[in-house]
Amino acid sequence: MTAVTDRGSQDLRNRIENSPMGLYQWVIIGICTFLNALDGYDVLAMAFTATPVTEEFGLSASVLGLLLSAGLVGMAVGSLTLGPVADRVGRRNMTILSLVVNAAGLFLSATASNATELGIWRIVTGLGIGGILVGTNVLSAEYANRKRRGLAVSIYAAGYGVGASLGGTAAVWIMAEHGWRSVYTLGGVLTVFSLVLVIALMPESASYLYARRPNRALEKINAIARRIGQEPVRELTTTGTSLAPNGADDPDQGTAAVKSGGRGIGALLNARNRRTTLLIWLAFFAIMFGFYFVNSWTPRLLNESGLTQEQGVIGGIMLTLGGTIGSLLFGVLTARWSTRSTLFWFTVGASVAIVLFISSTAVVSLVLALGIVVGMLINGCIAGLYVLTPQSYPATVRSTGSGWAIGIGRAGAILAPIVTGSLLDGGWTPQEVYISVAVAVLVGSLALWLMRGADTEANRRPE
């Protein structure tokens, strides 16, 4: 006799995990991707306006460098401080608040009358983006099913490159017509548009509603269920599912299934989570260091290695082109292999490709082709980190874990241009710098390799 399953009694999180993805779930992924594209636009906005800002305010190179880093500082602080808040107030609420802060920072940047004011508003803008990332990273993972999670979060991660490319192109055109301040005004308008999208279409995290049980939690969960084509839920269960990356037999799922043993930052470093947390931080720091190095220094260092200024710029464009491809490729591959294993090999490949890239500058066509490969692999690594991190923590600390990982990664991003400048001033050649960065990225692969042991150890601990 065949048993009849009472779907009304099933946890909505389990249904999302195991059911085919509907149109509304892909809309959620699309909105998260658009929000991540704002990050890419914002980073390049300062880079493209650097020359007119320098001319108007009479900046030295060191002051300009501080302005270029101000947004990243804000992002790091935002990710570190707002992740725990998102676990308390909700990922959707945090995203809405962060969009308001981000829009304010962008509009105020357009009114800056000196470098100090612009630096302050850049930090405010970065705070908003940091808060956006901790919410959208988790939401894109939670509303994807088990089979498509790697692809969905990789599409989300690819938004950065799309925003950088299209936004950068738009910034060049609008700046030529209306001046550098219009670049920030456009960013503010796009952010307000995205705020409307989030308010109208973005649901709260189902895992947050189950874990925190705010007022009308069951009603909100059933509203989500209707929108994704599921039957209503009769009651809130006390147990749910982890964010497993792929198949049920994936050996890299361990940590997410383990209870946090608490909430907030302390839970990330308790006995259950400490090793995984530290390894994720190390991987984020090392890979973000390499990512921001190759994306910010490549045009100049290719020029110093013998290429023309135009060829150096084209090399930077090849990185961006490869980046979008790499993020999507990572998602496709995780449908077949585990997230951590795929990310490990992407990281090893990125280290090798970085060395080959700077070693082939004598052949322009080869270095440009390798630029695409480097972009594919290093951006695939970023996509992989975004996939891996939420599934490494339970719902009660998922935004906290993602926020702190992103914040630690931004610290690596901030240090990358500073360390590179110091090495070059110390007489290092571009080849030596690239090889050193490749070693740093390889450290990230070591952290990923050690995470397998952390997962196994977590599974052996008693509840």
C-alpha cells in the first residue's frame, strides 16, 4: 500500500530544497543578482571618476588612494556589523535598510565639495553595500533548490562583473556628457529602483521566519508558499533542512547540519563552528586579496611589463569578460561535483593561471587569452565562496557567518593595493608581485582542503 504524504505538514524549507524551482524563485535570484551588480558599478564608479575628481579637488596620489579604498572600508565594516543584525531583524529588512543607506551615500557623493566629504560619503555608500551583500547572498542560496543552488548563487555572483562592465561603460558616457557627479547620481537612481523591486517582490527568508518566529510568522510563510506554488503550511516545525549544495550524498554538507550552539558572532567561534569559520575566513581573505589585485593592478603592470597602455586596458577588459563566464561555469560544474571540491580546483587553477599570465607578456595574443582564463578562475572562486559560506552555517547565524566572511574578505581587498604599492616601491618586478599573489591564492586552496576535515569533525560531535 502506498503511503500518502501530507504536504501541509511538511517544512517549507524542505519543499524548497527538494522541489523544482518555479518562476518566482528565479525572480528572487534575478533581484539579488541586480543588487550585486550595484556593487560592481559602485567599485568602478570611483575608478572612472578618479581623474576628474583629482583635477577638481587637486588631490595627491596618496589621497586618491584613500578615496579608492574608502568604499571598500565601508563595505568591510558593513558586512561585519550588519550580518549579525540581519539574523535578528530579517534578511529582507536588512536589505531594505541597506539600500536606503546606499542610495543616500551615492546621492550625497554627488554633492561633495572636497575630498573629505567625498571620502565620508564613500564610506556610507560602502556600509550600505556591505549590508546588501549579507542579505542577498543568503536569500539567493535559501530560495534555490538543492539541485540548482550552485548555479543560482553563481548567477548572483556574476552580477558583479555585469555591473562593473555595463555600469563602467555607462559611467564613461554619462561623465563625458554631464560630469563626474552624474555617475553617482545615476547610481543613486538605480539603487532607488532596486529598493522598489525589493519592497514589491522580495520575500523574507523562510529560514529566518522558522528560526526567529516573528509576529505572524506562519502567515508570512504561507504567503511565500503560495507565491512559489506550494501548499499552505499548517504549523511551524522545530526542525528543518540544511543548505545542502547538491546531492543528498554530498560529503561536504556537514557543518550546515550542525546546530550553532548559540546566536551572533560568538556562535561562529564556538567549539562546533570555530575551525570551519577560521578556514572560511582564511579562504575569503586570500582569494579576495588575489581577486582585487588582478582587477585593480593588471592594466598598469602589463604596461610596465612592456605592453602599451591600450593593450593593458584591453587586458583588464579580458579579466572582466572571463569573470562573468567563470561565475556561471562554476555554477554549472557544481551540478555534478561538490561545491568545496569544485572551489578547491578553481583556486589551484587560478594560482597557476596568474603565474602563466604574467610570464607570457612577450606574446600579446597569449597574455590576452590567459587574461580571460585568469578572470574565469578567480571570479569562479568568488562565486564558490558565496555558495559555500551560507551552507556552512545553520539559519540562526547564516547572515552573521556570511557577513563576517565577506568582511574579512574585504580586508584582503583593502590590503591588496596597499601591499602591491609597497612591493613595487621596494623594487619588486611585476612578475615577482604576481607570483607572490599566486602563492597567496594557493593559501586559500589549502584552507579549502582543510575544510573537509572540519566538516567530518563537526559531524562526529554529539548534539
